Amino acid sequence: MLFMIESYMIRAGSRYLRRCFSKNVATKDSQEIILQPHDNFTSVRRKSLKIAILGAPNAGKSTLVNQLIKRSICPASSKVHTTQTKADAIYCENDTQLIFMDTPGMVSAKELKRYKLADTFRNDPKVSLATADIVGIVQDAQNMYTRDKINPNILALLTENIINKIPMILIFNKVDKLKKKEVLLQLVNIMIKNSKSLKFSDIFMVSALTGDGTDDLRTYLLDSAKPRDWQYEGHIYSNYKCEDIIQQTVRAKLMDILPNEVPYNLKIILEHFDTGADDNIMAVVTVSCPKKNIARLLIRRNINKLVGNRIKQVAVMAEQELRHAFRTPVRLRLIVQSPT
Ligand SMILES: Nc1nc2c(ncn2[C@@H]2O[C@H](COP(=O)(O)OP(=O)(O)OP(=O)(O)O)[C@@H](O)[C@H]2O)c(=O)[nH]1
Ligand SMILES: [Mg+2]
């Protein structure tokens, strides 16, 4: 056991140090170099890997997936329960395809009932595990209350389903928030002691927000891919339609900008979606508010802010995110609907 701890410490520690001192090597844009199904290079052997991303609510799972695939297609916000259903996010590099399964944050049966969450919160992590080649558990290194133990809901799920049948990696996220980086080595040590039943093949320390350490993680996953055909064609990067991604992104930005429970009660409806001649995207989205005062909150002018009002601010933020998702200009019109 002691040997194992030391070996983990050294591997995790050296990775962290290597990252601190080495320059990031820019990888080629995957979309430029992937082989399309009609290409004649039949001698190239394709590889793929399916990665189930699990973690507590708000651990940074979606931000991490976006960073790993280099597109913002998974909605992320500062509030919990942003991701409501499993989403496949796909990244291709040379002959290898990585399929990340982003999942809703793990909750207990009690929380499911109390917050009236959809069944997907309970089912989707399990569904993802069933098809995964590897599981990545995302741990919020900033959260002092939870960072040194695996979330009990995740532990129960893993114990019930796959324990040690498929490889698992532990990913400490939000390391940019740690003032003393030595804390990470202590965390690794405690984690291994506390979760004896789980064997991690490797431990990573990343900041999904800044991208620190994520190139290493991506390379590790590319190297772990198995020889087999790709599940998705090379140009596909999500199992969701553009329209769904737009709707979810607007919802996430509203979650960022509105206080407390307010954004959870809004209805977001895509009214119109169009792609222009240059693949530019134009969309119109209605935000339907359950109460007049919420509609007022969205359209009231922001004093001392550069952008007019909250809804305009949401539109600007969502457009920016969607441009990064689709790599094309996006024009978004948001309409606030108030009850009569
Ligand atoms: N400082 C910092 N913040 C991060 C990092 N990763 C994610 N965040 C922030 O953490 C918040 C939650 O991120 P998400 O990616 O939505 O987290 P999630 O685990 O997908 O959350 P749910 O889908 O609600 O379970 C957002 O405000 C992110 O900007 C990180 O590495 N550093
Ligand atoms: Mg999420």
C-alpha cells in the first residue's frame, strides 16, 4: 500500500511539475486533419475511446469536457445542475476519436426528490458507465469540505456497477484556485487512503478554466484509445443538434447572471434557427418568465454597466460561447416574455 501511495504521489507530482515547466505544444486543429469516411487511406487503423465523466454537481465536468474537445458545446455555469442530461462531446485527432460523456452532477435519491430533478440525473451516469472504456472522476480541489473524499453517490454507483472492471482516473480540477500547490500532494495521499476500494490508474491535476494540465490529460486519453472503428463521423462533435446547444447555452448564461433559484423557473424556447450562405447562424430564442418581476429584472437597464440590460448581457455572452462551439459567427436575438 505504501508503495502504491508513493508511486501515485510521484506520478501525480511529476506530471504537475512537468506541466509547470514545459511549454504547451499546440496541436493541429482536429477538424482539419481528420479522415472522412470516403477517404482512400484504408491502411490507417482507427482508434477510439469512450470516457464517462462523473463528479459532484459544479465540480467543473462540462468546463473540462469543453476544454478537452476545444469547443464550448456543453453548457456550464456557476450554479449547480446546469447539465441535465448526458451529452456526447467528440474530439478527433489524426486516427483517434475520443467520445466524452458529460453527465449531470451526481445526486442522492433524497436530493432528486427535494429539488424535483429529472430522472436523467439518476439514470444518465449509470447509462454512461455501461458503455465507457474509462471513467474520469472530477473532484473539485477548491472545495475544502469534499475535496478529500469521493462523493458517496459516485462511490455507491461505482461499487454497484463497474468497480475496478474498467480503468478509472481521478481528476483534481480548479487547481488555479489553490494558493499552496503542495495541498495537491496531500490530497492525493488522503484520497488513496480513503478510497481503498477504488484503484485509480492515474491522477491528474488540472484547471479546466485556464486549460492548465488539460493537454496532458488529452494526450493520455489519446494514447489509451483502442483500435476499432469510430462511432461518429469525423466532422461530428456533439450528439445534440445545434438548436439544442443554443437553447442550453442561453439557459446556462441565464443561470450565471440571475440570482438564486430564479433561472431554474424560466422556459427557454427556440423560435427560429437559420444558417446563412457562409454557415453563419441566426437564432431567435424566447425566455418565458413565470412572474412579471423576473421579466423586469431581465429588461431593466443596468446602471454603471457597459451592456444595456441583463438580457442583452446574456445574448452577448451566449453569442461568444456559441461562436467557440460552432466556429462560425452567431447572431442571437433574445425575447423576454412576461405573463399577462
Ligand atoms: N476557478 C475555476 N473554476 C472552474 C474550473 N472549472 C470549472 N470552473 C467553474 O465552476 C463552475 C461549474 O462548472 P461546470 O463545468 O458547469 O460544472 P459541472 O460539474 O458541469 O456542473 P453541473 O453540470 O451543474 O453538475 C463554473 O462557474 C465554471 O466556470 C477551474 O478549473 N477553475
Ligand atoms: Mg455540467
